[in-house]
Amino acid sequence: MKDQGSKIKAKEANFDLETLILELNQMNRWISLFVILCIAWACADAPPTASAREAEVKPKVKKVTGMERSELALLMREMHDRLQLVSDSLEQGLEVHPGFLEEFKAIHTATATQPSKIDDVYRGMADHFLTNYQRFESSQEDQKATFNSAIDACLSCHQQKCTGPMKIIRRLKVAG
């Protein structure tokens, strides 16, 4: 009987040791989680690094097909794509209500490839385009003519500021 009593005590001691190990493992998990959260919190409140400060100062640029494009260049490409859809729809005789005006207003805030070209002349021409484009979006009649007026505003700005895309801008005009 003594033998069985010692076996029971050994099992109880073994059970308590296993329970203790399981509880310690659970506690280690909580401690590890706490440490990870503290590190994450500390990193989130860290001051910006030198490279982060440099990124804030540099013009916002994105690489497209191996070439760097500024925000304004990317916006102009997006505007062209959207205006091409509008032009195609008007050519088919459809009445359109695209609703792109709010997006196009970013021509005042997007970073240019050459910031020195953003002057009073550019801002005035940008306003002229937005006014004409708004007139087009709100027009019920003769959408082709009001659309072409907006495209003419693009062309007049590009004649003075950036002549490269003139040919593709001209193709946006709707006949008739």
C-alpha cells in the first residue's frame, strides 16, 4: 500500500508540475504580447527619420514604366484617359454626365515635375480649364461645343507650359 500512496503523490506532484509549466507558458505568451505591443507603441511615437523628412521635402514622384512621374504628370494622364472616354461617348451621340470635376481640381495642388512652371499664368489657365469643364458638366445642350471649349483651355495652357502632349490633346476634340 505504501507503494500505491507514493505513486499517487508522485502523480499529483507530476500533475502540479505540468500545470505549473502550462501556466508559465501561458504567462510567457502574455508577457511576449505585452513586450511586442510596447515596442510597436514606442516605434509609432518615434520622431521621423532623416529619410522620412527628405521624402516630405522632395516632390511626390512615382515611377511609371521606368520613368519618374510627378503627381501633376500622373493627374494629367488620368485626366486624358477620362476625357478620352467622354470624347468617345460624345462622338457616339451619347449625353454624358461624368462627374470628374472634383478630381480635376487637383491640378491646383498636385506637385509638378518642374515646380517653377507653376506660376500665376498656370493658375489662371487651370482656373479657365476648370470653369470650362464645369460648364460642360452642367450643360444639357450642345455638350460637344462645351466639351471642346474645355479641351481648348487645355491646349492654350499646354502651348505655353508643356507642349509635349498637344497632339493627343487635340485628338480629344469632338467633331461637329
